[in-house]
Amino acid sequence: MHVDSIRTHWALSAVTGTALVMTAGCGGGNRAAGESAEKVKAAASAAHVMIAPGNGTSAVRPDQPVIVRATSGRLAAVVLESGGRRVPGDYSRDRTEWRSRWGLEPAAQISVRAVARNADGRTTTAVSGFRTGGTPSTVTMSQDPILEERRKETYGVGLPIILNFDKTIKDRAAVEKALQVIADKPIEGAWHWFDEGKQVVYRPKFFWPAHQTIRLVAHLTGVPFGDGTFGTKDFTRTYRIGKAQISHLNIAGHHMRVDWDGEPVRTIPISAGNGESREYTTTSGIHLNMEKDEDVWMTSPGRGPGDAGYYHELIHYAVRVSNAGEYLHQTPGEEDCLGNRNCSHGCIRQPASDAIWYYKHSQPGDPVIATGTDRQVEPDNGWSFYQMPWRKWLKGSALHR
């Protein structure tokens, strides 16, 4: 929230200096008068500190910035504490102003202590204590269950950061401003809102650079969630990006090439969906590896025992790449199809040794780029967010950037 002027009460610091008694007279060269002039000069150069909101102010909006200004000196230190946590801020280039960077806890007692130093090195200290208003929000936030379950693992270069809210977010721009993504190797990226404001996803324009650490800090404390309520808790997560494992799936050619950090490491014969119907057609486009299980029971959707097309079989070494039931897994039979024909119900079948290898090296967020069919995976089908063109992705950001 940008503030051009300070609209609340200022707290003026106590300034150390010498009280002066002035007497009338013409005595040029008078020693006492000379000493008084020196004291006046010293007192005038003492630094002054002003803090807003001022001491004793109440019902301050939690998203209102705290502003500290110094005159006749520069700020040496500012400490802002909200609900037992220290809130960071930014100094102006000349260090005559400081503004808090993130919000304050609602309905809480806030304290500020600032120290300024004048040109002679003398310091002045000012303090302010005030109380915020607002109602603590009951909205809860969590990250995607797969990411939460596999927090200690490394991720692929397509990693999406997925945050879910249990209620619709009304002030999406305020929330988005509070979401900070910090990467060892920064790259252009943006947030996009789904599910009518209940989910927000961050992805790079292209994939992440490999071998780095990414940190998410959701500064949700003091963020307006609507109806006069404000966030009460921040949220942080750390993600380790491993090797760039990118799989190129040629459905028409019945093979898959796996690259590590740009170098091919394995070519695998595969068998994809038989294409007898749209349901049995493997989707083309940019998928991401999601979760994986050594054993998965796969059942035909919308069919029961005795129905045409019904199946219920145990599949091994399965890596899911969409919410449409598409996996890369060990073939349950029909080995003669591998590398020759598409025989599956839509999944990607592999020989046993290759399926075990792929399963072992799979990371959540590994891209799987499939070509060769006329059915494209939807951007909101699983983690297929890179299917959405970048310009359209930006339009889904509350900040459009």
C-alpha cells in the first residue's frame, strides 16, 4: 500500500540538547554570548525522529505502512515488532525515511523504536506504541497435497508452486503482492488464479534453471482477505530443484527420449493410447510428473463389471502426469506393442526395466512433452500449467505481471 504523506499522528522523539537563556545586549565579543551561540548551533543540529502511527494511536489498519522519518540526521536503526515478530522495512537512499515492507497483525499491540544520528555522530531515540484494528481472518491456506507430502524431495525444473485457500479470496491483488518467490537463479515468472479465487499457482515463463533452491514466503499477516478481516499468519516453504529431467514422448513413433541437463540418457520403447476413442487417446502437450506409486489399481471410469470396456488391473511403477488417469508405468502385458503400436487405454506403457528406471529417477515437476495426437492436455488438467500461453497466463494474475 503506497502512502504519499503521513496521515496519522506523529510521535516526536525527545532530543538531547542544551537549554539556553538569551539576554539582550550589544556586547560584541562577549565570551558568554559566544558560548551561547555555539550551544544554539549544537542544539539545532541534533537529529529529530518522527514515527507514524503516533504513540497511543488505535484502530490502525494492519495493511497501513509504518513510516519513520528523520530530520537533521539519518536513521541508524529501526525496529518494528508486531505480535512478537520483527517486521522488515526499507530505507530511502539517503536513510532519512523507513517504511515497513509487510503487514501487521490485526488487533495487536505494535511497538516501534528508531535511532537517528546527526552529522556529529550524536544519536536520538524515539519510540511509538499503537494498536491495530481489524478482525483476524479465518481463511486457511495450504500448498498442494503432493508438494506437502514430498517436501523433502528434489523437484523438477517445471515445478509449479500451488497454494489452495479454503474460501474465495476477494482481494486477490493484495494477496498476490504478499507472495514472494526467491530463487538462487532468478527467472521471469508469474501467479495465475484458478477455481474462482481459491487457488493460485506460480510458474516461470519457461522452466526453472536446474540445481538451485527456491524459497516461497507468503507474507499473509495483515493482508486484507475481505469483509474487514486480515491474515494472521505467514507461510514459508523451500524447494530444491534437481537435475533438468525432460522427457520427449513421440506417440506416433512409439518411443520416449529422456534428457538430463540437456543430454540424452535413455531412449525407451513405449505404447500409448490406442486412439479408438477420445477417452483412449493419450494427450499431447506439456505435462509434469506429479505423484508416483509402485502399485496402482486402475479401473475404467464410469464402467462396472460386465460393462463393455471395463477393466480393473494392478499396475506397477506408475508415475502420474495428469488428472485424466494418464500414467507412465510398466506394461501389464502385450510386450509386442512396445515400440510398435499404441495399445493402452491412454497411459504410457514401458518395459519393466525402463519403467523401474524411470520411476526411480522421477521428480515431481519433471516435464513430459508429448507429441503425436490431436488431443491436447488442458492447462488445468493436473499440473499441465505450461500448456497455457504466457500472455494468457499473465491475464490470470491479479497484478497482470
